[in-house]
Amino acid sequence: MLEITLSDGKTIKYSNPITISKIIQSIDLKLFKKSLVAKISIKGKSDKIVDMNYLVKQNMSINILTVEDKESLNIIYNSAALLLANAVKNLFPNAKLATGPVINDGFYYDFFYPSSFSVNDLSLIEKEMIKLARDDKKIELIEWNRENIISYFQNIGENYKVELASEISTNEKLNMYRQGNFIDFCRGPLVPATGKLKFFKLMKVAGAYWRGNSKNEVLQRIYGIAWSTKECQKKHLKMLDEANRRDHRKIGRELDLFHFQEENPGFVYWHPNGWIIWKQIEKYMHDIYLKNGYQEVKSPQILDLSLWKKTGHWENYSENMFIIQSENRLLGLKPMNCPGHVQIFNSNLRSYRDLPLRYAELGQCHRNESSGSLHGMMRVRGFTQDDGHIFCTEDQLLHECFTFTRLVQKVYKDFGFEKILYRIATRPEKRIGDDKLWDQAEDALKQSLVNSNCEFEISKGDGAFYGPKIEYTLTDAIGRQWQCGTIQVDFSIPARLEAEYVDYNGQKRNPVMLHRAILGSFERFIAILIENYHGFLPIWLSPIQVIVCCISDKSSDYAAKITKMLKQKNFRAESDLRGEKIARKIRDHTMRKIPYIIVVGDNERKDQTVSVRGIKNSNIETMSIELFFDRLKTDIDIFPNIS
């Protein structure tokens, strides 16, 4: 006899195995019509989300998920990816299917097709998806073994699917889903019918190497988004429109900050104005390090491959590394700074009295990201990271994690971000180190956030291969979330690289190593700042803080004098002495998003005053030069607040 417990606590008994769909259909028809998938709980096992046609064979608790449940969104994304593949095959039978996973904000599917998919093609594909959804075709789960899957895909000429299926273990069964005449394999679970997919949109096409390997052929990746309700769709599309207006690539061109070139994909060309922003942030971080017990270091760009093998990076991260050869030696261009910092630690004999030892480096790193994943400064191949490593004892571990969270909160606040999401990423399947040490590391991270009164989420299996981590995610002005900072607890790499200190008993021990970053990639963080502020950066970051405009040639000397005085006081100022009308000058410099526009004419010259127009206040206010200097200094000066 089967005993099924529903979410309301009601218990039902069945004499034979029965599908979840039939259970819900028999007791609550209204809930059945809204149902997408079910979450099941079996004693002694982890909760699991399954299809509605899952066959119940043992006692369990069942919770039906509908569009109103947050957990359903990934199910909708996954199902929409299958719908996309079906639509493409209907319209372009010669297209070959690759993979179609869920991503953070939607889904994509990779296809091989000799011609490039155009914007018009996307529109046609989306219309075909709408038609398939309206047909309300059942999405049926079929379990096949490897031989059946390979045979099926070989017969229909889907060579990419054959390659994937060939890697499945001999006895393992894989979920195949039938949608009308279309069959694809997918981890699932999926919604019960295409009619459940009502709100979706295809966004763009990009190139992507098959399996992320640049040696393989280039596929076409179609990105899409799906929503649970019409209201969510409207809200998200409105946010996307606003995001397009704030795109850092667009603003970067308009404000002459940086550019990209096809000859160097994934690398940034910084212009003078953009580099000022960079240097201001760099100055800020130097002060943060100085006043929080960090010693700044600089490690080499290139390290011998033997070192990367010792750390485990070669085994776990080699596909993302640039490898070069010199004099019959293989060397790796560093994707991160940690091995170099361990070498600096190892250069002297350390005592427990030296710990914690905090190293910081604004280190330039290179990662071999696929061309399809590159996105302005949000995803690049060459970047600078505000990287740091703390070497401490096990007794100091909790305090160091707690202190770092406080520092992250302070820095984000200085840049204008008040809301932070905290997430603990736990051990992945592919990892190094003993499970007891992983337990200790994860417990320390959790306790540090509890002590900081921070609510947090658990991201199961998303830790680094060498240790778990806290991910610090900030929220920008239009509600988007960006994971920037991190602290990672590492017991393994110090041991692998023979990092040691002498404890109070005179015994040599391996320190705990904390990998930590606050801003993360400078490039990415600057892009986030530009989009968050829509280019209207805080005055301390603005490349040009003041522009001095003369009304006529008679006041040009006075304008030049004011500009010189501003520069002597270390304000970033320019003068506009063009023969244009003042209204044109104000409009031009407003478009440049310059915080303060000073207007001077005959009256200002005679009275030795300035007329000031602020970017946040279009009213022009006349004041003495000294008063304006004081106001400007007050607006700029955040550095005394650093602690």
C-alpha cells in the first residue's frame, strides 16, 4: 500500500503505483490545470523535482509547483529550449541540434546551420514556437539506453547528439522527451504540455564553439527568455529596454571612454577619459588595502606549467588557460593570482606570529573565454582583478571571513550599492581535498555570515574545485544582480605548494588560504558602474568634473583663469572657449554627463564669481569662486570615510 502526503498535510493511500498527474487530477482539478511539475520528498533522500507523469512506487510527500512558484522558472526555461529546437527543425530541417541548457536569465540552444540566422529568421522561429505552444502538444518522457539513443540520432543525421550520447555509460538511461513528432534528450523535468509555455521571446544570435573548444566548428547560439506570467514578461521587457539604454558599450562610445576591436576580441582599449575612472578606483582600492592590513604585492604574468599542475588548475581549469611555449618549456599565462602569492609566502620562513598575512594585488589575468561568451567589459579575456589572499591559522579563519564581509559592505556602499545578496557555494563534484576539511570550510563561511546578521542562500555544488565560497551579489538601479566579490576557503593549495608556518609548538603546519576579491574584475565592475549610473558617475569618479564655458570672447581669459585655478586644486577641469552660443555649449556638455558646468560672462568676470549648473539641478546658481571650490571638494571627498 502506497501512502502519499500532499502539501496541505492530507494523506492518500493507493494499492498500485500511480502517476502524480493522476493523483492530482483525481483530487483537485483546478490545481491539476495549473500544475507544471512536482517536488517529491522521500525519507532518507534529498528532495527532487520530477515530471507530472512520474510514476509513484513508494511512500513520499508531494508538492505541486505552478507558475506561481519561483522554482518553476528553470523548468519553464528548460521546456522553452526544447520548444525552440522543435521550431528550428520545423523551419530549417537541415539544421543540426547541439545543446540547449538553462542559463541564469533564460536559455539558449546551439545549432549548426550553413547559413547565418538573421533577425528575420528569429522572428519566424518565435512565431513557430507560438504556434507549437498553441497546439498544446503533450511533452512525454521516454527512457532510452545509450544504444537506442545513438541509433536514433544516427538514423536522422544528428551527429552532435550522437557524440553526446556516446559519452553516456553503457547501462545508464537518459531522459528523452517527445513533443509531437519531435524527440530530443534532456535532463528534465519539463512542463507536461507545450500549452504551458505562453510567454517567451527570442533575444539574439551569437557564435559559439562546439563544446566551448576553439578547435571545433562554430555553431549558432540562439538566446531566449521565458516568463511565468504576462506581468513578469512586461516587467522584464521594460527592464531590458532600460538596460539597452544603459549599455556600457554604447555609453563608452558616447563618452569616449574605451573601445573594442575585432583584432583583439575580449580585450579593452582604454581611452584617456576611461583610464581616469580606472585610476580613481585603483587609488581607492590602494587606500582600502593600506587601512585594512593588506600588503600589496606583484606576481609574474607567466608561470611554469609544473606549478599549475601542482595547484590542480591544469587538471581542473586548463581549457580556460592560454598556454605558451618557450625554449621547450610550457608555461601558462595566469588566469588568477593565487599560485604567485603562495610563492611570495614561501619565500621566507613564517611564524604563527606573522599570521594572518594579507596579500593584495591588482593583478592582470587572462582567461581563454569562448568568443560566443564575450560581452563588452562584462566578459573579457584580459582583465585586472582586485585579488587578494589571506594566510591564516584555523583559529583565525572565522574572524577573517567575518571581517572581510564587513569590508565588502563598506566598499559597495561607497560605490552606491546598499543591497547585497549573500550566497554560499558548496563543494562541487569535481574537487580536491578531504571532505572533513570541506565540512570545516563550509561551516566557517556559514557561521561568519550568521555572526554578521546576514541572510544567505546555499548554492549547492557551485564552489571552486579547491574550496567553498561566499559570493557577494549587488543589485543595481534597475534591479539587476551582479556577483562581484567572493571569499573562498582553501585548505588544499597551500599544502600542494608546500606553504608552511611554524606554530606555537614549533611544528610546521600548512596555513589556511583565503582567496578573496571585492570588486572582482575591474573591467566588469566599471561596466556595472556605468550602467548603474547611466553614465552619470559620482563626481569623484567622473573623468571631467567641471567644464568652464565662456559666453563670449570677452570672458574667455576669465574662463581660462578659472580652469587653471581648478586644476591647481587637483580638480579635473576643462574650458570651452568655442565661439558657439552658450545654450549649445550647455547642451553638448550635458550630453557628456559632466557633473558641473560653469558659465562665465562679463558680469561674472567683473564680480569675480561663477554661475554654476549641476547635472542634478538644471538651475543656474551664481556664487563666489571660493564657495564653489568648497562645494566641489565636499561632493568629491569620500576618502576620509575609509576605515
